[in-house]
Amino acid sequence: MSDEFIKVATKEIQEDIHELEKTLSTCDSDDDLILNASKFQKHTHKIKGLAPMMGNDALGNLASLLDSVFKKIPTRSNVDGVLEILIGIIPSMTFLLNEPDSDIDKVVERITLIEKILN
């Protein structure tokens, strides 16, 4: 990919991560998370597609996992504890944007906890 594409894609992803963090900061409870799931999913879906195109597979994989989680949340009656776990995951997206070769195993473990709650 061209340097210009990577520059534009990086800026877009930074904006999406900022919107995720902003939405997360408005959530005081797991019920708020349910109400905002579609907002979260909109941004994770975009990152899921854009990050791999710029060579950042780790961020793309993380966004894909989160995208799947956010699609499930509105259909579940029990999301107790999910917000607390997400608070530790969303900030790692910025880290992965800047450090694309980082290991995401610990973050994936946290997402696995969310999936257990949702199933």
C-alpha cells in the first residue's frame, strides 16, 4: 500500500478508536453497553476491514473479534460484567495501531471471557 493510503487509514482508525473510547466513557452499566452496542459495532466493523488492508493483522483480528461480540450483545439478556472487561480491551486497540507486531493473546483471552458470558 502507498504511504498516503497508510497515513489516511491510520487517521481513520485513530478516529474510530477515539469514538469507541468516547462511547465507552458514556457507559456506566452493562445496560448502557446494550444500548450502545450498535455504535461500538459500527466502528469495530470499519477497523476490521481497514486494519488488514494497511498490514496490521493483529488490530484487524482484534476488531473482528470485538465486532462479533458487539453483534451478539443486543440479543442477550445477560451481559453482566462485559463492560468491565471491555474497559481493558478498547485501549489496547491504540497500542496495536502503533505496535502492529504485538502479541494479542492476553486481549483475546479477555474477549473469550466476554464470549462465555454471552453464550
